[in-house]
Amino acid sequence: MDSDKKAKLKAWHEQEKKKLLDSIPMSHADLRDLFALLDREDASPCDHTLRETIEFLEKRKLDVDKIVPWLQEHGGYCDCEVIYNVESEFGELIDDN
Ligand SMILES: [Zn+2]
């Protein structure tokens, strides 16, 4: 691949990454904390709802009505899916921010 193509590809990736980051309806710190909470070692088994996620959002007075649809858009329909799907998509992206 010539360097011009490489640069374009890189720019495209950066753009896609930025789009994803801009779509997050909460601060990166809050999202990191949410992942850490759901992924903790003594977490109770998922009851196939977003119970813990919603508890966390309400405790922090975050916008549940905005954040839950966003999580679902990225495959997070219950607490464990937030880790499997959303964390795997966004975990690295928000790591260095
Ligand atoms: Zn689950």
C-alpha cells in the first residue's frame, strides 16, 4: 500500500473513532466507572436486565433516557451485554482520554 493510501485509511479510522467517541452521551470517566462496576470480580450473575447499569446512572444523576438507548444501540441490552458488547467496542477508545 502506498503511503498516500495509508494516510487516507488512517484519517478514515481517526474519523470513525471520533464519531464513536462523540456519540457517547456521558463522560468517559463515568463510562469507565460503569464498565469497572459491571466487570468487578464479585459481580452478581446478570439477571438479563440493565438493573445495575440503571442504578449506577441514577446514583450519578446521569441521563438514563439518553444513555440506555445508546447502550442498546451498541448491543448492551443487559448488564453483562454492556461488558461483552459495549465495553469491547468502547473500552480501548476511552482508555487514553
Ligand atoms: Zn446479561
